[in-house]
Amino acid sequence: MTESSNLAPPSTLKEPYHESLEPDALRLFRDESGRLRLTIQGDRSYLDVKVVRAFPFSDPGRHVGLLDAGAGDRVIGLVPDPKQLDRSSQEHVGEALEGHYFIPTITAIVSLTEEFGAVYCDVQTDRGPRHFVARGVRDAMEELGDGELLIPDVDGNRYRVADWRRLDPRSRRLLERIV
Amino acid sequence: MTDRESQIRRSLRPAERVLLLTETDIDRSGMFGRRWLAVTNERLTTFSADEAETHPELEVPLDEIKKVAVAHRVGHAVLEAETKGRRVELLRLSNSLTERFGKVAKALTDARKDDKEPEFDLTEEEARTCPNCGRLLPEKGGVCPACLKKREVLARLWRYMRPHWPRLVLVSVCILMGVALELAPPYFTKILIDNVFEGGGGAALLLVVVLCLVVVRLTSTVVNVIRGRLSAWLGSRVVHDVRFDLYQAIQRLSLRRHDKTQSGGLLSRLTGDTTMLGFIFIDVGAWFIPNMLLLVGICAALFVLNARLALLVLVPVPAVILLTLWFYRRLSRMYHRWYQRRAKMSALAMDSISGIRVVKAFSQEPAQIRQFAERSTEVYEATAAAECMWATGGPLIALVTATGGFLVWYFGGLAVLRDEMTLGALMAFISYLFMFYGPIHMLTGFSDFMNRSFAAAQRLFEITDAEQEVYEDPHAQPLHDPQGAVEFDDVHFGYVKDREVLKGMDLKVHPGEMIGLVGRSGVGKTTMTNLICRFYDVTEGAIRFDGVDLRKVRLRDLRRHIGIVPQESFLFDGSIAENIRFGKPDADREEMIRAATAANAHGFIMRQPDGYDTRVGERGARLSAGEKQRIAIARAILHDPKILVLDEATSSVDTETEELIQTALARLVRGRTTFAIAHRLSTLRYADRLLVVEDGKQAELGTHQELMAKKGTYQKLVEMQSKLSAIKAVDG
């Protein structure tokens, strides 16, 4: 239930929607308060920056957006390729992204049982083993194309399958029950 | 308490008192794992699961803490503490624990605000695991599907059957008679062969036997017709009862649940699952029970005729059962795949055909055709695979089944040759044998089928048992002659737990006052109106109507006094008159015309060839946006509410229509407490006061003049809009 608007955001909250930032001018670092800080050399500075992915699934490594957390997540700009940042900024971007996203990727399915429409899953993920329950999983599951899946559990956690066709045969057979 | 927990307690300072020791499910390196948060009267600490570690990973003295909060990230959350000039990430947690740590954060923040020791109460959490079997529950506080066993489902189904018990008794009698009658003919065959042909019983006996056969056949036909008709009636009737209960439940279902469940899902339950349930009744009654009884009867007959041969018959039975089970399981999986793929194919076609204008406009027909071809190929492959399986498996099973027959022919034949058995007995035996395998096949396929039926029943009961609307206090007060004062008191609310939309909204509205809600999209304006209607309950704080908490007001009365003109006017397929009368079905025609006139709708309605009886089409498709809007206004006027919600009522219409709608609205809001959302600020010119919402909170509140003088957000908004309209004027 979102509110739709036919009005551009007010001028005070102007967002440079498509501004690609010049990587050479960017410095990202942690200040002593623990916040991520951004300086655009010769221009301006942001004290509390949030780093997000524009394409968290289809192109997670590139198109990194910088948001101004101190001003209601206003868009500061886009870094098309973070690898062009200096080493230290790159590390901070990587670390911030790592801390912002938590979508475990299922590497193997240990067991999968379905009872009365609830699916009990025991899985191995790149974040370690996990047990979860999904409900209405056939409707709720998102297919991202090329065999990539997102399986939501009852608590709103999501588990990713990179390519279900390339799982080991046993996992695939178990998964096929719900795909 | 786990070993690690007692270890952690021991590694804290002796003088410290542990106020809270609780566990998260993500460790420091971002892996699933265990990690503890310990709060003592002195500090906040976190401990890893590493038993060798006696020192905390992190520590923050309590008196340095200003605020603790759960910050929602993507797929997880972080418990953060804010100290003087520092922000410390205490620990990460999956979405499964946000509720618990939300309470921890609130307790800590509240305690720091009042400068006292925090008190934790995490007990309110609804059960996450089944108290019986310890299994994770599919929903918090829900029923455990493993412990809710079939017996309970059956008991509930029985409750639907009970009122029809006389017919049930009759069906049972018919079933018993039917089985007995079915067992009779082979026995007559035996008499026919042994006594008539071989024993020389003559034509008289032949006539008697044949007449008996005729009578048995006739009776069994009559009995079967009665049984079939009765169980068909019973099944359909009970399904109707269940469906009716289900529909009632869907209508009362809370909006939160409706948001969660796709409407397509609800519809399939309403039609698909209830039909499935019908199979239980019809097929258990008309199929399963008679077949079971028949099986028992045949077994008895076989053993009576010749026990040794009967044992031979049983030889291939295990193989037949195993093979059939294996076969059905594979087959059902294949059919399931076929079903899923077919659903995907129709979804694609649906989508593409309903969006055909867009497809054509962007000349994407070839791409759409290609996609459909892919899906259709998948379907044909799945169909072919399933059918091939069926074509192979069926005859194979028949072959295995036939081995029993071969054995009986040979060993039974030997027995007849040795005069150990009469020919009639052998013939009867063979007849029973053919009858014997039928029920066996059916029963093997049945267990799977029954499981699915039970699952369907379970899904249905899940809806009928689901939270009904928002919870109504049994001592809720009726509303007599309400004034229309509305108050938001520190209201917090979010549709999903990751995102709080309202974050401490305060607002006091006097009776009859019109409040314009202003702010960027997504700040919570529509949410506020949703809460006023109590479509959802606040998570924290309260909304009061005439000083009474909304949760203490009878829902029926509350809704009676609230009218909505929504953003997109939803009309039901029916006449204009029916739509205007929707909230007050007993309104007379004069009243209706007055309402339509006040809504500036009367004119265009009269210009329709069918006037007020004009059919509006599905969702009002045959009317323009402005026309639908005015009908929606007329509907609200007729409803005569004390509180009125106008959600961007003039967003998508031309200037002239907007004027018509504006004057209609001006009439409508008179004397009513009104909440109006509009992006075009000019449309709020009748508002008494304007509320600027920012980030789920009140940012500015006052009259147009006051806010302009304040030179804050509102003033900037107005300036920008006048610039915009200036541009429009130049362009236009």
C-alpha cells in the first residue's frame, strides 16, 4: 500500500537521479563516530552515507548507489564501477555492502518436507546451515530468470538459489517438489 | 540455560547483575550462528559462541547510551546503540528476531530516557515452536500442522456431516447392500455350472438361477442409484456449507491477511479446494468404503471357496501394491509438474493478452509469441512425459496383476482335474479374482489422493480460523451520536516489519475540522487514513475517536461513521444506483438523487441513456475517471459519515471536471471531520489546517497562512508548485 504521486519531489529535496559520480573525486571513509563518510573532492561532503546496490541480483558488483542517510536516504549519486575507486574507498564500499545485504544463497538442500502447505527446509547456505519454514511457497517464490530463485520464509527472510538447475541431484530433486 | 550462557554469566564481573541474556542467529562474521547479548546493570556486552572466549566481543557502558534501535537492512537487521558521538553496531539478526530485539531496543531506550535500570519483558512473544513436537510453526502462534492431525480435520468435517445423519444412515445401508449384492453373481455362476450343467438340475433350476441373477442385478442397480444420488447430494451440500463458511471468513478476514494472501490464492481456495473437499465426501462415501468392504467380502469368498488357491492369489499382491504405489507417486509428480507449467503458461498468456495494447504499442508481439512458445513447449513436454508414463505403467501393472490369474488357472485347473474342486467353484473363484484387483488398485492411489484432500481441507480451515478483521474488544463501546474528534497519540505503524511507516505521529483534530495532509509520497498519509478506518491496528500508541481508543469502539459503528472517497474509485459491476446505494442499501430514490446532485453527478447520469440504471461494467470500466469519482462522492454523501477521508480525489481529471469535483467535495465536507490527501496543494484550499508529514511524523501543522509565514517545508512546496504551474501555463 504505497502512495503514488504525480508530483516531482520538492526542490529542497532535489535528487540527482542519474548523476554518475566521478570515481577519482570520491573518498569514502569511517569517521571516529563509526559513520561512513563521503567527500566529493572540491565540492561537498556527506557525514552519514548508506551504500546500496542498484541491481542486487542481476549485477551486484556494479552500479553502487550512495544515499545520504542523514537526509532521509536522498540519492547522492551512482558509482557505475566501484573498482575504479581508490583502494581504501573500495574496501569501505565492500564492507558497507556486506553489512547491508543478507540474502543467504542455498548451496545444498538437506531435507525438504511439505505438510499441509507448509514447507520445512533444512539447507546449507553460504552463510552456514539454516532451518526455515515457508508457507504458500509456490506463490511467494520469486523466479529471477536463468534458474535463479528467491524463497521467502514465514519471518520475511529470503533465501537465494543461484541456479537451481546446477544444484546437486539430490537437492534438485527435493527443490523440484516446490518449484 | 545452555552451558555457554552459564559460562557467559560467570565471565561477567561478580558485582554485575545480569538483566538480560539473549541470543541472536547471526554471528560477528555475518554467518548463521550463535551470539549473545548480555545486558547488566553496568554495561551492554556481546559474546561469541566460542567457549574459549571469556571476554566480551564488544562492550558499551549503559550510562553512555543515548538510544538503542533495530535498524532494518536488506534481509536482516542490526541492533545499533547510539552513544555520545558514536554509533555502535551491537549485533546482526535475521528477520525472525526483529520483534524480540525491537523490544530489547525499546526497553533500553526507555530506560535511558528516564535514567533508570532497564526492565525486559520478552514474554509476550507468540510461540514460535509447537509446544507438543518442538517443530517450527508456520506462523507465530499458529497451529502446528504436524500435531493437528487428520483426525481433527475429520472431526471438523464430521461436524458438517452431522446434520444430515438420516441420509448418511441410508447411504451406509445402501453401501452394505451393494457390496453383498455384488458378491452374489459369481456364487450363482457356481450353482449354474455345478448343479445345472454338471449336476443335471434341469431347465427348471436354470430358470430359477437366471431369475435370481436378474433380481440381484435389478436390486443392485436400484441400490446403486440411490447410493450414488444420495452421496452426490450429500457431498455437494456439505461443500456448499464449507464454501459458505469460507466466504464469510474471507469477507471478515483482516486486511493485513488480505495483503499477505494473493487474491488469486483465496479464489482458488474458494473454488478449487472446496471442490477437492467434495471429493472426500463423495469419494470416501461412494468409492472408498464400498471398495474396502468389497475387498473384505471377496477375500472371505475366496478363502471359503478354496483356501489353498486363495493363498496363491495373494502371492502377486505385494508386488502389485508396491508397483502401483511407485507408479502413482511418479505419475502424480509428473502430473503436478504438468499442472504447474500449464498454470505458468496461462498466467503468461493472461498477462500478455490483458496488456495487448502495450505489447502492440511497443511492437513486442514477436517476443511475446516467443515466450509463449517456450512455455507451451514446456507444457507439451510435461504432458507427453506424463502420458508416456501412464501408457507404459498401466499395462505393466496389468501384467503383474494377471500373474495371479495364471497361477489360479493352472493350480485350480489341476485341482479340478483331480476332482478336488468343482468346475463351478473354479469359475466363481476366477470371477472373484477379477473383482479382487480392482479395489487394490484403487486403494493404492487413494492414500495420495486422500492426503491431498486433507491438505485442501487444512488450507480451508486455515482461512476460517485466521484472524478475523482487526481484533474487537468484547466490551467495545457503541457510538451514539459521535462528535468526530480524532486524535493521534504517538502512533507507530508499519505494514511489514522491515519498514515502519508512521514513527510517532501526533495530531489532534476538532470535530468538523478539515485537515489537509501534505507530504511526499510514501511518508504515511494514506497510512494515516487506513488507520483511522481501522483497516489495520497501530503497533504502538493510540488513535482516539471522541476520546475513546479506536480499539474500544465497536467496529460496525466506527465504519458506519466513516466515509471514504478513495484515490481510485472502485465501483462494483452493477448499476449506478446500486453503486451509490452501496453503503446504505435502503436509501430511497429521492435521497439518492439528492446525493448525486450534491456530488455534481446527477447531470452526467441523466445524460446516460439508461440514467441511474446504467450498468457501470466491471470495476466501472464504462465510465470515465471523473465520473467514477463523482459516483464515489455521491456514495460517501449518502453514507453521511461523521469522518470523511478524501484520498487525492482529483488526481487524474481535467480542470473542468476537477472544478465539478471540488465543489461537490466542498458540499460533502461541510460539518464533517475530514482528512484530505492531495498533491496539488490548491485542492486543499478548503482545509482548516494543514499537516505536513515527513518521515512518518508531524513536521508542520497550521493554517495556510501560518505555514507560509513559517517558511518551512510547506512554503517550499507551495513555491515549487506555483513554479510548476507557471511552466505548465507557458507550455500549455
